[in-house]
Amino acid sequence: MEEKMMLTMPETAKLTNIGVAKLKQIAREYSDFPCIKIGVKHLVIKEKLPEWFEKHKGEELWRN
């Protein structure tokens, strides 16, 4: 079976242990978050996710 290139928000939430609502908030607030939006669906570029978290390591990402 071929590995997926893109992850849905629920798949990303399971992988990162961050809730879907928070991931969507991050996607809205950080223009460099590695995702694309197709209609109402957000797809995360799996291979870019680790480097994005590394870049933002130490930051408080949970803005309210």
C-alpha cells in the first residue's frame, strides 16, 4: 500500500496529538502551516509537518 502524501485534519490530529479545532486554528493563523484548503477540507502536507514544528519549536502556538 502506498503511503499518503496528504493527511486530513483528523489524521493529523491523531498523528500529532493536537485537536482538530486547534489544528484548524493554527492553519488559519500561520500562513506557513503546510496545508492546503480545498473547499471546506484542509489537507496537511505530511512530509512538511516535522520541519514546520521544528521551525516553531518553543513558540506558544495556542493563541486565543
